Amino acid sequence: MSRLIVVSNRVPMLKPGAQAAGGLAVALSGAMQERGGVWFGWSGRTIPDDAAQPEHPKTVESGGLTYALVDLKQRDLEEYYGGFSNRMLWPLFHYRMDLADFTRVALGGYYRVNKLFARMLAPMVQPSDLVWVHDYHLIPMAAELRAAGLKNRIGFYLHIPFPPPDILTVLPNHADIVRGLAAHDVIGFQTPLDVENFETYVRREKVGRRLSAGRFVVHGRAIRVEALPVGIETKAFAETAAASGRNSLVRRMRESMLGRKLIIGVDRLDYSKGIAERIQAFETFLTLDDSWRGRCTFLQVTPKSREEVPEYAAMERAVAELAGRVNGAHAELDWTPIRYVNRTVGRNALAGLYRMASVGLVTPLRDGMNLVAKEFVAAQDPEDPGVLLLSRFAGAAAEMDGALLTNPYDVDGTAGAIARALDMPLDERVDRWKRMFARISEHDVAWWRRSYLEALEGDAETSPTADRLKAVS
Ligand code: GDG
């Protein structure tokens, strides 16, 4: 079995025997433990701009895996991560042209760091290794690795949406970005819509064509393009949630609810998640339906993220002000409608909070997948499940057919859906939940990883050789 080399911006370091924080870390480290492997990426540390850039990553052996970690210069990090990745690609790929900020300086930093990573990684890769690159920070990786002489199978997975061509072409270097994607052998997207957007781009920009389901020629290379929705560790998360009654935070929370219904939202503080629109919808719900005043509480758990990017700092203030205003306008002496928590809650407690909630509000304006939607479903009590209210613009909407789908831009509509969710009879809740739980049990994170790696290991038909290309084009 080939060794697996995973490349991602951040590398979750697992101490031997420790539990990984996220499903992705679990899934990928599981695969690497099976095959042996290397996880390569940024160390999370910076060095001064005038320091010499080390020529090799620091390697750490832990739990049977090798972690290869690169310290980045402050300026490189700012341009590559805070600049092009998170002020250009992230907003644009989430359909936010208004927030996209393109500078050639940031673009230069993006390519510089990708080159640096490739230069450091290339000598560590053996000819039979599979290389799996993750997410928008590293789109040029395969091209850089190939320029360094690698002939390996290299795959890419995009965790965020792939936008339609009218939006993508706002990016001045969209042609290079797509050329970079096409240097991989397999491109994995979250949903069929992302594949469709990719196909439309390739056709309109005349850079290639679709041959058959999942098979494309782009910039003269035969590649595979698949929609493989990322999953969670469904079984383990359901078990954690079922055992969460023992968690002291969950117990304290339950006592403080005084029998009121809980509505929950959990999101990194990010403008793509629609948190402000959700708070407005909750306020509208309170004004529409007097009967729920004092009988429900909306808990929004929102750890800070990317605080170095200006749009995030502005949003942090705006959301806190909005939650404060709604509470000021509607609270009673013995009831606060919104509990807004601006920090991380432990994973076990989070599972218990999902399970306690009657409604999960997952209403991003745009989201690649949204794992919170799947975690909420996994955590429910099968005998008395809560209702998932899900944005039609989350990738998860393509799979979660038991959710109440909502348009987060339609504040009144979302308010009405909250009322419907709270009033939903038990048999309908059970029926909807069963369908979703079956889906996420079958298509869990292990399924995702296996399916992707099968595609990447490929077969003669998908091997990107020039001869094969002549045969298909
Ligand atoms: C990107 C794409 C795609 C959040 N708050 C706490 C906490 N979390 C955990 C959640 C969940 C994760 O963070 C967030 O995952 P999402 O999928 O919702 O969103 P992104 O971070 O934007 O992820 C997304 C994903 O990649 C995977 O492909 O689904 O579309 O944008 O697991 O539970 N965890 C804990 N405390 C918190 O307070 N413990």
C-alpha cells in the first residue's frame, strides 16, 4: 500500500494516544496510521522577516506518523494566509465579491509560500507515495511539486465552495488558479454544484472539456473531478452525545434552562456563516409569535477566528452589538433571549448541547459543507430528536433531506421556519431525523477518505499520461 503524504496549511499535531479534535484530523491520521505517512504544513509559528528561512521542515515523529512543519516569515504569512488566501480566495469563493481584496503583493506571497512548501516537501516524497493536498491555501502545490520533478499521483480537495465562472473570473489570475488545480490528478469537491461550476468554467473559458462522469481533460491533462462530501465520525460523535449527561457543563446548562426549549447555533465567527442574519431572524420570530417569549433560549456559540483579518474584527463588533441590542429590547427580568458565547466550548460539552437543543440553526450564507449540521443530527436522542434548520446554501443541504431548508437572506422566512421547527410533532421529527442519520452514518468521514483515496490511487484509465491523453482527446 502506498504511503500517504497529506499537505495542509495547518497541521493538527496529535500526541500519541490523544484524541483528535476534529473529524478531519481523525480521518486523515487514521489513513496515515494504516499506510504510514507524513503530514506536511505550516507549524503555526513565525520567524522574523530578516531571519534565514530554514531549508528543511522540522520533523516530529508522533503516534506512528511523521509531522513535517515549516515556520514562516511574518511577511510571508501575512501575504499568503492573511492576504491572498483569506482576503481574496475565501471571500470570492463564498460569493462575496464585495469583500475580495486583490493585491499583486499578496498574490506574490501566496506563490512564494507554495513554492517554498514544494521545495521542502519534494525531497521527502518517495516515488510510490500518494500526495493529498488540502484546500484553497495550496492550489498551486501540485504544479510546484511537478516542477520539482515529482511524478507521483497528487490529489487536491477543496473544502470550500467552487464558485460559478462569473464570480471566479473576478479573480485577475483565475486562469493560473485553474491551471494549478488541473495539475492534480484528482480534484475533490464537496457537492455536485461545485463540479458543475468547474465544468461550466472549463467550457466557457475553453480550457478543456468533460469526457464522461468524473473525467475531464483540462489544460491538456486527463484528470478526475468528483463530488465527495466530507463527513463526520458519526458513530463516535453519537456515542459522545449520548454519554454527555455526565458532563458538568451540560448539567449546569440544563439546570439553567428551567425547562425552556433550547435553540442552538455553532459557528466560527465568520461572515460566511450568516450569524447576524440568524440573530435578526430570531428577533423576528420573537415578535411574530408572542407565545414563545420566555419559553425558549437561543444559544449561539461562536469562537473567534482569523482575528488578524480586518473584516473579522469588524464583524465581531457588529454581531456582539446586535446580540446585545436584541437582548436589551426583548429580555425580561428572569429571561434573556440570546446567550452569545464568544469562545470555544469543549467537544464533549458541545455534543451534549446539540443533544439538548430542540432546534439546530445552521444558516450560512454560503458554506462548502458545514459539519455542524451533521454533528447536530448525530448528537440527537433517537426517541426525541431536535429539528435541523439548514440553509439551502450550505453544501450539507444536498445531502440532508430531512432538514427544514431555509434561505438565510429571507429573515421573515427563517423566522417562520423557527416557529415551525419548535412546533413540529414528534413523529415528523423522528421521521426526518432517521433519514438524515442513515445518510451520515453511511457517508461518514471514513467513507469520504476511502472514496477519495480510491479515486486517487486510480486505475490505468485515469492515469494522466500523454499517450492516454491522445487516446481520449
Ligand atoms: C471548512 C468549510 C467544511 C465550532 N465551534 C466550536 C467547535 N467548532 C467546530 C464544529 C465543527 C467545526 O468547528 C466547524 O466546521 P464547519 O464545517 O462548520 O466549518 P469551517 O470551519 O468553515 O470548515 C466547511 C469544512 O471545512 C470541512 O470540509 O464543512 O464548509 O468552510 O466541527 O463542531 N468545536 C468545539 N468548540 C466550539 O466552540 N469543540
